[in-house]
Amino acid sequence: MDASSSGDPLLQAAQLLRRSIITEGKPFPLGATWDGLGVNFALFSAHATKVELCLFDDTGETELERIELPEYTDEVWHGYLPTARPGTVYGYRVHGPYEPDAGHRFNPNKLLIDPYARQLISQLRWGPELFGYQLDHADKDKSFDDRDSAALMQKCRVIDPAFTWGTARKPETPWQRTLIYEMHVKGFTRLHPLVPEEDRGTFAGLAHPNVPAYLRSLGVSSAELLPIHAFVDDSYLVDKGLRNYWGYNSLGFFAPEPRYLKSPYATEFKAMVNQFHAHGIEVILDVVYNHTAEGNELGPTLSFKGIDNASYYRLLPDDKRYYINDTGTGNTVNLSHQRVLQMVADSLRYWATEMRVDGFRFDLATILAREPYGFDEGGGFLDACRQDPVLSSVKLIAEPWDIGPGGYQVGQFPPGWAEWNDKFRDTVRSFWKGDAGVLPDFARRISGSGDLFNKRGRKPWASVNFVTAHDGFNLNDLVSYNDKHNEANGEDNRDGHSDNHSWNCGTEGPTGDDEIIALRERQKRNLLATMMLSHGTPMLLAGDEFGHTQNGNNNAYAQDNEITWLDWMGITAQGRSLREFVRKLTATRKAFPILYRGRFVVGTHNEELDVKDATWLSPSGDEMSIEQWHDANARCFGMLLDGRAQASGIKRRGEDATLLLIYNAHYDMVNFTLPAVPEGDGWQGLIDTNLPDGRLDAFPFGHVYAVTGRSLVALGLSAQQGATRQGIGAIFDVTEFPLSD
């Protein structure tokens, strides 16, 4: 009950007094802004007829009063409330036409989240009151529901943004030195023995110094967090006792997800970022601006749908009752509308400036670049990012595909962007699985995918190379299962991808067979080594460094449990060995700048230095012939990266280091003759995925190296100059980082 319906004269007097002091305020900035004296409220809606600000008690359970925003400027409703303070809990009720056929779904009985809210409190509870129409009505969404939804809704809270950052600064890691670690806020810390139990699963847990220190010990430069914007658990998941664990169901683009907050303060996120920066680790956010949690015409009315449905969403031009569904989730955010585009740009700038994050990975980014006529590199969103002095200076990563028309756009994003490269993922998996005819494409992928990115001055780092990610098999399961096993999702194993390019190495799932176990461990090392020693930006999935398993589930989006939580206490001896191997790989990458040079290797001759940047070798040690390239049965070759073939000019230390990589996806051993290279006196073994522990020998030119079946070998040129003995030696000096073991 609100004060207007109460007979208490004191409450009515208080309400009148409160209303009497609200002033017109300003239409900018949007959202609820505390200025030290009061709060300015501003909400965009082009089609509303009235907007009411609803104030609640501190718990959000009792609605205290409703105040009509007194002014409307440039399609923005606004008012200034001197009595409001940080901590004030609020929401909106928006009046206007309920005309689904015209795209309008206003219903003031539904409490709405402010799109610019900096903090949300509580969790949404599902019920029929959340829907703007009567669920049991014959005409469904053409009906009108007058039940109040406030009791079930999350509420907004005004924040004081003040925070003492201290001396830590953004690491500003150059793209070519970037190594990304994709992780989940809760999954990483929920079972972490060194994080206090009360902090686990929260930003406070990630802020434990042990967490960024561990990432640093792996050689990671950037932590990419799965969605942390406020999101909603889908009703059909809640009905099955599940949750939206990944978080790709956003509702608030400015608010951190409440379940990740240990404290009542959104500044907890800032403390986490500050701790990561103090350890030299960047924070990249996985963001979902392509759709919201409100679904299609039969979805709930939670925010945008009730504020201005016709502006916020793409609707079918000839029938605005229905939504364009390029996302597969029911709706598509309309970034062609200037105010919606402004909201997304404001959100990005807020996280980059006020929250100091270092970059963004955009879910289904093709949608953001699609105008009504199709994908456009010159569309509004990409232009906004390109010209914005803040957004153009942070890391921007596209997931360059969606299910809409022309949805696959890998390699088509503009200069300045990096892109997830699924061609790298699929080709590398297929090569090590032993598929025929993959070698030429594999060579393109490990050399930076120049066929996709070598244009317009783009650099090899534009290709984000990964073999596993949150979506799909993780590394352990990739080599342990031929088929997905998603029964725990409650969809009869129909969900998730079926074409995974995976191989179980002889038996499905866990096994006690020592030969199969050994092969699986070697395949893990092959896949990791290929990713780390390729040109491009490597991305490691959290837990892959020690062999975490999801028991064959390749779509664990709803599994907020031990399937997805990293089991730090359960790390085996094999897992510890794999983790040390990852550290050796990252040290090797760091020791050989030719792996992250700013130019694509294309196998061309540098006339000035009389050398090739890359030479592709057959097992005889000779350059591969055309016939060998076209041999579908060829599964073993070498890539010689000659450090002398750098661009002319000032050389930095170590830039002339030469590296030989040998890949053998054949099931049997292959004898490989080590080539002779000028300015060297032989080869120093660095990596052999069949011999992951300890130092390798030095070998003279012409030595025949027995490359084990299904293994990768890396060797550095032994010389007084170039790849220094000190640099190579450092690769073997990685020490175990104390964790739970």
C-alpha cells in the first residue's frame, strides 16, 4: 500500500511535503545522480505520457510514495529530489498507451528498473504479476494485467560513487603482450581454500590477493570475466531448480550483479579491480548489449519493455507486436535508435572510467553492428566506439557472429578491434584429432590467420586464439568425450553443440587405462602449446591449466554447482604437472618476441636481410613442396621463425630470437631433421609435449629428432646473440605457486 491510499493524515501530509519540494531538475545525466545535496532523476521515454518515481524503504519491500517527475525535455522525464540520498531505493512506473500492435506496452502497474541504475538490490521472484498481460487470457499479450508487480521486482539503489583508488593504475598492457584468462566470478572462488568462506563467489573473493597473484604466476595479463552486469535467472530454469550461471541474460547495464556482492556497496567491484591492477592484471568484461532478460512479446515487463518498448527493441516493421530475434533469446536491442545507442555508449564509458575496467568482450557483436539493412562496419555502434576518446583507447573484442542474416563476420570488424577466432579453435582441434587435409589451414591459423586479418594495418593480435571457452567442452573433456553429455541441464541432452571436433582417445569419459590417460594428457599439452606458441592473442579458459572437468557437459550455462566450480582441492598430480607446463609455455612465449611481433609472418623473402620470416619444413628439414602441401595425409611439418627477418630499424633485446616449432599429429613417431640456420651453432630443446618435465638437450644442426606420435616440439637457436642463454634458461626456472597443494 502506498501513502496515497492510506487514510493516515500524517502520511498524506508527508507525501504532500515531499512532492512540494521536488523541482524540475535536469535531463542530463540520465539515471539517478547524487550531487552532494540531493538526487537528480532522469529517464528517457519518447512515448510515455507520465512517469512516476516510486520510493521504497531500505529493504525494498514497502513502497513509501510515488512522485510524478515534473518535467519533460527532449524526450527525457526528469526531476530533482533534495531529500533523496545515497541508499535511496527506487523504481519507476511509466504511463502510456498499451497498444501491442503499435509496439507500445506501457503498464503503470508494473514496477520498472531504471536502465541507468548503478545498483540493484534483492533478486527477482517469478510470478504472473510480472507480465503486462494476463497469462491465461485467450489473446495473450493483447490483454492487459492490472496486478502490481512491485513485491516481486528488484529495486534500484542510489549510490555514492566515491572511492579511494590509491596508487594502483591501469596496467595498459600492449595488445601484443596480452594473454587472456576467461573466468567466472563465482566459479573461480566458490571452492577456493585460501579465500575466506564468506567471500567466496563474490567480487570480494576475487579481490583476495591470492587470486590475481595466481594469475600473474601463470603469465596471464588480462582476466576476462563472464557477465557481471545485473542479470535474471530464466523462469524455466528456476522451475527446474537451476540458475542462469553464465549470466547472458542482462537487465541492468550499469549495475553489478547483486549475487556477486558480499557487501551492500557497488564499490566492492572497484576494490576488486584495484587489487587486480595492483598485481598488473587487466580486467575485461564480457558484456551483453544485444538482448535483455525481457524476452519476446510473451516475456515479462521488467524495464525497457515498460519504459518505451518501441524505442528500445527492434520490432518487425510490418507487425510491431512481434520482435526481431537475431539473438535467439526473444528480442534484439535496437542500437539504431540514438538514445539506445547512447545508453550502451554511456554504459561502456561508465565501466571504463568510473569502474576502471580495461576492455570489453562483446557477446554476439555482429548484432551491435547490424543496422536494419544488415551488418555495417560504418554503423552507429562501431562508429561510436571508433570516435570516442575513451572507448577507442580500451581493448575491444568482438564475438563476430550471431544467428541473424549475414551473422558470421569473422575478420570483418574494423581496425582497432580484436575478434574471437573460431576458425583457429576448430582447425586446431581437427588437426590434433588427426583429421585429413587440415595441414594448410592449420598453418594459416598458427601464423595469425592472415587470410582473415592481414588487411588495413590490422595486426596479428586481432585474432583471439582459443581452443576452449565457457561455451563448449573445456580442455579435459575435449580429449575425453566424443559426444556431449548435458543430461544435467534437463533438456534430454538436446542442447549444446554436437559438432565439437573432439576425440576421447579410445574410450568415453573417465578411464583407468594408463595408455589412454597418457595420450589425453599429451593432447592437452599439444592444444595448449599450439595456442600459446601461435601468432595472435591467446585466451586460456579458467581451470584448463590443471584439467578441470565438467563431466562432458558442453553447455553448462545453468550449472551453478560442482560441475562448473573449480575444484582446487581436487587437483591431481597430473593437474599440477599440466599447470607447470602452462607456466613453461607462457615463459617461452615471453622469451621469443617473434611469437608476438607486430607483422604477419607470410613466408616472404626479406631482401634487405636475405632471409625469410617463416619457412615451412617437411620432416626431411627441407622447405615443403607444393605436392607436400596438398598431401591430405600429411600430418607432420615444421615452422621455422627466423628472428633475423624483423623489420629494419632499431632492434629491441631478444627480437632476433629464432624458433623452430615441429607439429606431429600422426599417430606414430616421425624422424625430423633439424635444419641449419646462419648465426647459430645448434638447437636448444625447449618444449616437447611428450616430455613435459625437466630440461631438454641441445642438438647440433642435422640431428634427427624422433618426434613422438601426436606431439609438439619447440627448439630455440643456440647462439651467442639472439635468443640468449639467459632468456632460454629462464623458461625452466618457473617455480610452483602455492595454492591448495
